[in-house]
Amino acid sequence: MAPITRIYSTKDVDMLLAIDTIIDSAIANKTFLQTKRSTWADPYFLNTKKKINDIIQKHLGVDNAKTLRQATEIVKSIQANALLELAEIKVQIEQDFKATPDKKEEILNQLGFTTYFSDASASKDQEALINLLYQYKANLTTELKNEIVLKGTAAAALTNIIQYADSLKNADVTQEGTKGTKKEITQEAIQAFNEIYGTVSSIAIIAAKFYKGDATKKDLFSFSKVAKALNNPGPKKPKIV
């Protein structure tokens, strides 16, 4: 018997988070949606959400999608703040030491900007950001700090960056631990994932059509946009509109 293949392109956990978010949107807009389809009458959407959470608990070993989403949001918040402050430090170093380009490059390289900043900022690569923060923390000596401060960068700004290293590392470990499958992903699990994906896919496609004149509402039922907003896009465009 041929193995069951996934009918979606994202990671399992990313798909489940995205469809759970879509169902939340359906619940929030059920007054309108239920006037369009009688089969969506209560408790259809609530039952679908329960199925998603039951699947997550059974096959991933996590209590519910909310737990996963909260872990992801914590990482995203730390990541956003750290990147903002790192960008501010980087631009000041670049401008303050532009008259001595070799020194400028030496500092940027020493603090991890040269190796990791591009991937951390442009690609939102968590591992790259963690590596940057730890290299920054390890190499921001008192001597180097004083040298940068003398050029105009606030000492507090340089010090604040250091706290993000452990915070992000701990949050990332928590997130990955939450995402990590405590149970093996079996053929039974893939079948269950496919079935719930198919159910929510149909809901999303139909609901998006009902909101064809309202772009904001329509986007609530776009898998690709919801997944991207959760910062977990898959390698390929998913099949849900």
C-alpha cells in the first residue's frame, strides 16, 4: 500500500496553526457567513476548531493551537525588538566610523553584524539572530564599548542588546519544544492532517469568495497570507486561495 502523502506544502505545525487562525476568523464572522450557507450553522465552526485542537493534542502532543501560537508570538516579539535595536546600533557604527573603513569593518565583523545581520533581518532567520546576539555579547568588550560610545552611541543602547541573547535563546527553545512532535508522525496522523486541511480549505475558498468585494475580510481566509502573518510560510504556495 502506497504511503499517504500530504496535500499541503507547509510544515504540519504551520498548517495547523494557519487553519486554526482561519477558523477563528470564521467564528468571528459567522453572523454573515451563516446567512450564506446553512451547513455552517452553529456549532459547525466550533466543532471544526475542536477537531483541530484534538488532532494537535493527539498527534503533536500539545494541548491546543493557542499554546503553539503563544510560543510563536513570544519569539516574534523578542525578534522584532532585537532587530530594531541592532539596526540602530549598526547604522551608528557605520556612520561614526565611515572615515576609517577598516576599523568600521573590523567592529561590524567582531560584533557579528557582517556574518549574521543580513539573514537575521532580511530572512527573519532565528538561528542567525541568536548567533549574532551571542557573538555581540561575547565580543562587546569594555574597551570596544567605550570606543563606540565616544563616537556618539548611547552606552545604554549597546548594553540593552545583550539581554536579548538569553531571552531569545530561551524563547526559541520553548517554541521549538512546543512545536516538536512528542509522538511520531504516523500515516494515521498524516491522514488526519489531510482531512482537516481539506475541510478548512473548502471553508476558506468559499468564504473568500463571499468576501470578494472586501479585500481585508478576504485576506482572513487566505492560507498563504495567514501563514505568512504567523511568520511560518512554507516553501511553496499552499493550495488554499
